[in-house]
Amino acid sequence: MTKKIRILLADDHAVVRQGFRMILAGQPDMEIVGEAGNGRETVEAAEKLQPDIVVMDVAMPELNGIEATRRLSTSSPRARVLALSMHKDSVYVREILRAGARGYLLKDAADSDLIAAVRAVYRERVT
């Protein structure tokens, strides 16, 4: 059996995390290893759980997704961030990519786009 993609879900809305969990955990090559409700929890969980991918909301309390991504690049360098946001504004896209995210997806994307994005960011990490 091939290794599963280990995913940490980071979003300040529990119902959004549950939706992402339902979509991603249903894939045979993915497993959800943890969840976090704010940026600070995300950084701590990533250090502890060592996920392959962090699905990161851009706008979160305590520490936003941009700053959390910046911190992950030093504290958990093997974790790759896929940023998710409802913001179409290119400023958010630029800032989180500059902070180290490997992909950006709008929250209104189809579930198949989320699955494809996780796999694409993971493949980039492996190669």
C-alpha cells in the first residue's frame, strides 16, 4: 500500500473543517491527522503532527494564515501549505504565496478542485 498524504486542516470555522474532512478523508490516498481553529494552534499542531500538507485558511484569529505559513516554513519545513480563502483579491494571493504557500484555492471551488490541489502540492513536495 502506498503512503497516504497526511493532512492538517486549519480553519476557524468548525463546519468548514468538517466539510474539508468529509471531502478529503474519503480519498483512499489521504488521511486527516489533525485540525486547528487558529494560526497559533496550526503552527503547534504542525510541529507535533508533521503533516505533509496543511490546508490553511488565510483569515484566522490569533495568528492569520499568512503569518502562520511564514512560521511553518521554519518550524515545520517539510509541511507544504495549500491556502484556502474566500478572498479573490490578488493581494491575499501574493502575500500568502510570498509567505511560503505552494498553492491557493478559493473556498467556492469544487470538491474535485480541492482534491486535485492537495495532490498537486503533495507531488511537488515529493519530487
